[in-house]
Amino acid sequence: MRSSGSNCLTRVVVDDGFDLEVGQLQSVMQRIQHSLRDIPASQREYIANALLNVAVTRMVKEAGSALTASILVRLGDVVATGNEAPDPERAIDLSRLDG
């Protein structure tokens, strides 16, 4: 989901530029992780919900409801079949369903 005329990366797609996009995504994720340190302790319990709301709203706006739902189903599959929480600074492969 790239904005027109922008280099902003908000999802990983599988194509010839996969490694480059993963690198860009990891860079953005690291910046977000660093910025979260400034949130007061009393508000930290709301971080996950706030980030999810921002992400889903942006995804629906840029990619539409059907594609967003498909991505979220794949994300749900990754979470449901994983033994551990995903690394917060590593991209999650959403290119296929495991089940």
C-alpha cells in the first residue's frame, strides 16, 4: 500500500523488490519502536490498540476493505499458528496462509 508519489511503505508484497521492501519496512518498524519509548507509562496499555486502529484505518483507505480483510486473515493465521510473538522489528510474511 503505497501512496501515490510517495516512498512510504505500509505492507510487504512478494515481487522482485521483496528484499528492498522488507528493509524499508524494518526501518519504519524500528523508528516506531523507538518513538514508543516517549509514551507515558500510564498510557502504554493502549499502544497496541491504537497502532492497530491507525493501521487498519489506513489500510482500508488505501487498499479497500476486501484486500485489508485478506491481509488481516493472513495475519490472524500467522498469529494463531505461531509459538511465540513476532519480533517487533522484523517483517511478518503475509504472502500465504499456513492452514
